[in-house]
Amino acid sequence: MPRIAGVNIPENKKIAVSLSYIYGIGRKLADKILADLKVDTAKKASELTNDELNRLREFVEKNHKIEGELKRIIQGHIKRLKEIGSYRGHRHSRGLPVRGQRTKTNSRTRRGNVRKTMGSGRKKSSEKT
């Protein structure tokens, strides 16, 4: 398995898709990187030569913030929001949706199946209180 930025990328997929397994690189950025390096996007990751793989590894690590570095930057931004006491920081700290989504229904992605909003954990009227 080719290893780029500390991540094993799958061999049996096209290189553009394989690069998107790295945190911070999506399909569009992967296509742009491959175009800059003049690597064929139809190739699979296992078909890359050592030279192409080394050029790809160096280019990604030098020119893009990925994996641990990017995660650290994002955590720093969230920490700053919490410290200044902003609304967004408060929502991050409570584990609720940050960008104005409704929470009466639907916020299971952010909260899991936890009932944190008013009335959502109510007992049914048929149960004893």
C-alpha cells in the first residue's frame, strides 16, 4: 500500500479517489494536485511508479496542510471561539449544531441519539409519573 502523509491509501482505486482518503484532501483538490504534477488520473494507486509516488508525497506535504496539522489548526479555532465566549463556541462545547440548524428534530448527526432538547425525552402519557 502506498503511504502518503502517514496514511495508507488504497491500491485498488484510482489515484484521485485514493488521495481523498487523506484528511484535508477532497476530490477537487486531488484532481488539481494530479494536474499540477502531470499524473494520469485514470491510473490506479498500485500502478504509480516510485518517482511519481515520491513527487506526489513531497508536493502534498510541502504545499498543503493535511492530517494532524490541519486538525490542530481547526481545534485551535474552536478553542478560541470557546475562550471568547461566542455563541458558536458555546454550541461547540455543548455538542450541539453550530450553524443554526433546528434541534427539535433531526440533529442526530451532531448529537448521536442523545436527547438534549426540551420535550424530546418526555414520557408518554400512558406511563406513570
